[in-house]
Amino acid sequence: MPDLFDFFKENESKLHEKPPEKVWNKLEAKLDKKRRPRRSGIRFVQTTVVLLAIFLLLLAAVLVWYFVGIQGL
């Protein structure tokens, strides 16, 4: 298996290639398009779900602690 250094040395000329002007124009056109606005609702839902899961885990721990204390285990 050839060494990685040798691979780069052999293909160094390809690193300096410039793409055609048409490619740059196409890329700039895509970048200039407006992106869809981010929906902040999804982030809110994710945060809410995480907080709800933590709350349910704490509630379960308190209930277990309470019922174990009642039974005197």
C-alpha cells in the first residue's frame, strides 16, 4: 500500500487546478438563493421533550423513594 505522503506528492498538480468560470457562477447562484427560514418551533419542541423526560424521571425516582420508605425496606 502506497504511503499517504507519496499519494499527495504524485497528485500535487491536481491541487492547483482551477474550476471553470461556469462552475463558480453556478455555485454563487446557489449561495445567493434565499435559504428557508429556520423554524424555531422544532427547537422548542426538542427542549420541551427533554425537560418532560427529566421531569418524569425525577417523578419516578420520588415515587419509588416514597413507596420504599412506606414499606420500610
